[in-house]
Amino acid sequence: MLVLVSFSGIASFSGIASAESNKARCKASYEGAQRTKRDGDIVAARADLETCLETCPAALTKDCKAWLHEIDALMPTVRFSLRDRRGRPVIDASVVMDGTKIAAVVPAEAMTLEPGDHVFRFERGDSTSEEVRLTLKPAEHDRLVAALIDLPAPPPARPPVERPSRTPSLALGAAGIGLLATAGVLTTMGHLQRADLRDTCAPSCAASDVTTIKTLWWTSGVLAGAGVVSMALAAFLWPSFSAARAQAVLVPLPGGLAVQARLP
């Protein structure tokens, strides 16, 4: 029982001490708020009035609330505006006041700040920044803090990608088909003429007639070879053609045709 009484006494003493402390803080803040308010130190007056509301009884907090309303009306407000050199709004910048960040992005609404000399700084993630110095006066509302900022030049645009053209492949394919068809016609003509010679003059046909047949077959062989090469190039160039990658042309030669290809 003695222990319980001791603890009860300690708690009672602690409560008395706390009440005395609050009473002293209330008296100091109540009187201090009137003095700082009269002297025009609205920042200190606001701090005193907030303490008054926390520590004073209802009879006094009524006065503190009214005075705090008056002080809040004297607190300056600012609006921020950040634009690039072309006049376009920039919002992706934090706002720093006197070394302390007060906004992660450029705020759209007005902010209530303390009066006095301030250094505002707009900072972007790309290390670009802009600084503004000004003095905020009591009861000054919607003061504009504006700045122009140099944004980094955008990266150069990529050159347009050349789409592969199918025209060369189509042309080579058509040429190959034409050459193979011509070769087939010449071969057929040679066989028909040989059959005719067998029926009419073999084995003593004129040498010129035999030479004509050989010429037809030789020419058809050259054309067929050129046609095959042309078709092969058409197939090769079809999926990956680019004017800068490959070029192919048919080149006439004394003994026939050749395909000339140029690859990088």
C-alpha cells in the first residue's frame, strides 16, 4: 500500500508540474503574440498564437483564434511560373526556397510563405536550373515568381529508314522469265529444224543449215543461263534489297550476256 501511495504522489506531482508548465507557456505565448503582432513580426506572432491555442484555456483561445485569423490574412502568397525560351510552360521542375525544397513540381495553386527576402530556385532533373530573388511583404498576395529556363536541345531526329524496294527483284524476275521463255523457244526451233533436216536431206544436208541449228541451241543456252542467274538474283534481293547494299545489271558481251552485281 505504501508503494501505491508513493506512485500516486509522484503522478499527482507530475500532473501539477505539467499544468504549471502549460500555464507558463500560455501566459508567455498570449502576451508574446500581442507584442509581436503590434511590432509587425507576423511570423513570430503566428508561432505564439499556435502555442496559445495548444496551452491556453477556452477563455483565452478565443482571442488567439481571432488574432491568428488576422495574422493569416497578412501572410504573403506567391504563384510560380516557369517557361522555356519559346514561351511554353514547364512544370517538371522542383521549387526550392532558401535551400529547402517546397514543391516537387511547379505548383498550379498559390502557396502561403513567410515574408522577407527569399531565394527561389527552379531545378530540373537534367541539371538545368534558374534562380529568382525577391522580397515578400506582409499582406502581399499572389506575388508572381516567374523565370525562363534554357532546356537542353532535343536529340537529333533519326533519319527515315529506307524501306526495301521490290522493284529490282520484280524487274530481275521478269527478265529471267523472259530469257528462259526465249531460250525455250529457240531450243524448240532448233529441234524442229533438226527433225526437218532428218526427213529431207540427212545425212548430206547443207553445212549452213546445220550451223543455223547449232546457233539456235547455243543462243538458247546463253539465254537460259542468264535467265537462271537473273532469277537467282531476284530471289536473293527480294527480302533484303537496299539501293546501298546491292545492284545488279545485265551486261552484253561479244559472246553473250553477263550479270554484273555490286555488293558493299
